[in-house]
Amino acid sequence: MSYFKNFQKVKYDLRGTGYYQEMTNLTNFARITSKYLDDISLYSYMHIQDGERPDNLSMRLYGTPDYYWTFMLINQHIVNIYEDWPKSNDELKEYAECKYNNIAAIAGQISSSEFDTIAGKFEIGETVEGQVTGATGTLVNKYPTLGYIEIKPLTGTFDPNGEGISGITTGDFLTCESIVSRAYAPKEYRDGNGNPIRRNTGASYEYTNYQYEFDRNIELGRIKVIKKQHIKDVARAFSKELKNKAS
């Protein structure tokens, strides 16, 4: 069964040019979905396996890939498959490094209790240079409370083990302990109980952008599925309602 086969078609002038394209009318979807969401006897919860696509899951549960669309039907958070369906470990790594696609130069300690400060240093858009490697990049953003600057690489490769970064325009300087993909830069700092705290607190640890995406991926992996004994009845009723609304 094609997921969108029985959806009503409407014409839209997307660009305001007078040229209309026929598109699927998704407004019916939300109205029809609610009646199935309210009946908890129809579904159960389960975890998606690593790398399992919707059609794979449909095959595992129902013996056919044809009911893949029902996962979107009863899980309202699944709107965009690329964003909202859990990724395999390899896909997640690629996704995170693409989403956080610049590098982070993380400020290092300059004393036993103090990190080099970012506040008041550099100008957004200026060129910065690594003092050891000579690599250059454009300063994209500054995160003083997180302790790093975001750089879009231009030439060369900054030392991942850290080096001094200087601003070509301002002459400002930052001592960096590491220079990594921003996917592995801190999203926040946490204490041993997982509570957000300031970076310079002794018991803090980095909760990275990648760790955030990893945890979110695990949450996305737990979804509602229609029980096998009900799947044909639900699919039949859903198809019937769509046909009625399209007529």
C-alpha cells in the first residue's frame, strides 16, 4: 500500500508565478490520525533496531514492508524521516559532523583554576590563524560560557591537540587545549548528577553536541506500533476514510 496513494490532491502556486503544481494535501492526515492515537488498545511500544528502516521494521513486525507508513500515522513526532527516524551509529556520526560542520577551538587553562577567556576577544568574521600550524579560518561565532570559538577552516589544518589562535584584525590571542569538529564541542557542562553547571566548576564534564544527538537518537528509537492483530483493520479503515475525504 502506497503511503500517499489515497491522499487528496490539491493545486498550489508555490512561487506566486501563476504556475500551479499538484501536491498531496497533508491536512487530512492530522484529522484522521487523532482517532487512532486515542485508542491505546491498538498499539504497543517498541525499540527500533540499529540501522532499521521503516520498511525493514514493517517486515519484521508484519511480514511485509507495506505498512511502513503506519509508523508515521501513530507517531506524531515523525514528520521528517531524515530528522525524526533514528539513525544507525555510522549515519548518526555523519549526520552530527554535517550538522555541526565547522571546528571548535576550545580554550585551555592558563592557571590551576582559570581558563583563558573569550569574552571581549576577536571580531565575528575576522580571519584567525594557528600559531603552530599556520592554518587559517574565519571566526564564525564565540561561545564564552562554553569556552570555545567556532571557526570555518580556510587553509591548512589546525592542530587537534591544541595551539594558540590569533586574530589577524584584532591581534587577540587565545590559548586552546584542543581543536575539534564542533560535533564534539560542549553543548553544556554538567555535574555528576547530569545537572548543567559552569565550565570552571571542578566537578564539571563536557556534554557535547554529539552526545545530545546520540541521546535524542535513542529517544527517537522508542516508538508506538500498531499491534499485528489490528494492522489490517487499521490500514483498511484509514484507506477508506482517505477515499471518502477525497471524494
